[in-house]
Amino acid sequence: MIDTIYLAQADETTKVQTPVVMEKMTTALEQSGFIHSNVAGRFEVVKTLPKKADSFNSMFDYADAFGKFRLAYIDSAHKISAVPNKTEKHATSFGGEFGFNTAEFHGLQAHFVAYVSQSIDFINPDKKDLNEDFFAKDLNSFAYIAEASINYSNDFFQTKIGRVKVEMPFANSDDIRMAPNTFEGVWANIDYKDNLKTQLLYFNRWAGYDSQDESADAFQNEFKDLVSSESFGMLGASITYEYAKNSEASFWYNYIDKQASIAYAEIIGIYFIDGEDIHLDYGIQATNIQELENSNVDGNIFGAMSIFHYNGAFLAGAYNIALSDNSKYVTNGFGGGPYYTSLDEASISSISEAGSANTSGSNNNAESFRIGVGYEFDRISIDGLVLELVYGELYSDNGRITEKDAILTYDITDRWYVEGIYTNYKSTSNKNTFDRALVRLEYKF
């Protein structure tokens, strides 16, 4: 994190006070790539220093526009297509995220962001052959206000009210296509000390790629109930303690009305063997899910992971086990979930939910593991380029899923970014097999 400090400096000619900006380098270790998506700091609250206004009107006079152009291509079977009759389809879309922040007035600030996905018709096939992942109802392009909030912040307390994007274990953006998940409600962060904080949330609706449900005629560009119209939504709280550099222990509790109460605990960090050149990421996690009102969302999940780094190369392994009674299953919540063995497509909740339909056994337990290797090419003067290869298996008495992922990510500059992901997915439980290629190019301004 960068601290901005203003020092008074006398100019010998004009004798005016000139601000001098000094930057203090962060001690945080930045680690890029898919394998590092479950390491310390992924639920960190990012703080910025907004412009300050001296009146309500000047809040808008000093507003900052920002955005992200995104060009994406996909060739795959759509995740909510009929099974096992998935068909390979492709699509290209142009859009991104476009918004503005007002200046801050007495700690208050307004924030708006629109998410856009526009079909490139002269490249794309007819709608019957068009991949659904980038689009809305009837395979139409979309644009909607995904983030719209009133924010308040001071040195110890930050809150957002409205439509917000957050990164929490069971509610997160999971930005894997054109529209990340966002939520309607209230979020807050309290900093007791530099190394101790609490996050609080209340959400009742959401939109984004993970929120769509073809059977309910609910699409990614529409805000919809988290659970149902009878549920008041989701309440949550956490406490996080940073016990060492880049290492933390946390506990999260979420109450999802009409579905489940979820307790999640985690210890995750980095052990430095020889500075940043040789180090070990580690983590252990435990989740207890208790169903509410016979929802069948119930069980316990335990996991461990480790990533060994040696001069730019890294080797990773992770394991999860889910323990559920017959016809019960575990959940990711609303987004990608926190589990260490999650892959580009599959997570342990996938095989757990699939197994809940089989009522012949006494339980619905599942296991999963993931191994991966990667290399950060900044060691050979290609800063920002990371190549990763990942293999995972998920299995239970009711079937097995295997997945192979190849991921290339490249932070070309501070503004330009490109990623390519190839996924090979095979499931014996629903006889479903597909390959997917996804490429995204982004430009931030």
C-alpha cells in the first residue's frame, strides 16, 4: 500500500508552500496468476486517497472518470446448456466497466460503474451457434448499472451502501467472463489496528455471470434475489488478524436466510526461506454449513494448500474433503467460493451438489485435489508474464470429475493486460465432456 505524505517546502523565489509527494514502498508480496488466487490478502480491503471537495457541488466538479475496455473471445459449451447435450459454440464481445467517482466531501463519496458486453456481429456466428456466456436474454448484448453506491470513509471505518463489488469467502466478484458479480446492500470495514479488522455485510440481491439461472429466466445483467423472494438475504461478519508479514488468521460467519448458516475459519500465510526468492505459501481452512428450513445445503469442508517458490518457478498442491449426509450438499455461496482446490470450471461444491441427487448411500462425501506448476518470466526480463499448468480431480461415490487448465497471464503495462485459459473438463457423473478456450484483452484508464 502507498502512503502519501505532504511536506512543506519553501521556494526561495516565491516563498510559497509547495506540496511534495513521497511514496513509501509496500512490504506486500505481489503474486500473480490463477494458482495464487487463494493466498493471503485475497480478501484485503484496498484503500485509495480520493480527491477532496470543499462543497457539495465541487464533489462533482472534481469527479474522476475511469474504466476498463475488455475484448473477449470464447469457444466452449455454455455452463447452463442442457446436459449431456452440450454443443461447442463461440463468441466475441467488446465492452468492459465504465464509471466515475466523485470527490470526497466530509468523508462521503458517490461511486457509479456500468458493465457492458456488446456482441461483435460481423465476427460472431448466427445466434444458434453463439456462445451464451457473454450475453443476456435472447443472446442480446447488455449494459447495466452494476455498481452504484454512496461511500463513507475515514482512517478507521469505511462503508458502502447500494450496489457494490466485494471479495469475501461466500460473496465475491468471480470475474471470469464479461460481468463480475455485484451485490445490493451494505458493506463495512472497521480497522481496530493495522493488523486487526472486521468486515460486515448485508446483501439481498445480486447480478453477474454466476447469478444467472436459465430455469428461473434470470440473466446476468438483472439484479435478482440471492435465495428467493421469501428470504431477507444474507448477513455476515468477520474478524481478521495479521499475525506476521503477509500472514493472517480469520473467521467469517454468514447467515443466509432460508438456506444455511456458514462458519468459515482460515489460517493462511507465507514462510520466507530466503527472502522473496525462496518462500512457501501455506493455508488451512475449515467450513461448517448448517441447513436452514430443509434446504439440503449442509456439511463440513476441510482443506489445505501449499505453494513452493524457487527463483520464479512454483509448484502447488491443494486438497479438500466435503462431508455431507445423504441428499445434502455443500455450496460456494455467491461467487467462486473459497475452496483451495477450485479449478477454472469445477469446485468441490460441483460434485457435492451432483451427488446429492443420488439417495442410495448413507452419505454424500466428496474429495478433491489440485496440483500445478508455473513460472514468472520476470526472472528473464519479461515482467508480468506468468505461465501455469494445473490438474485436478474431484470424486465421490457418485462420480468423478477431472480437469486440466493451462493459463497464460501477462501484465503488459500498468494499463494493458491479457489472459488466455484453456480448460479440458470431463465428468463421469453426468457424462459431460468439453474443452474451452477463453482469451481476454483489457485496457484500463
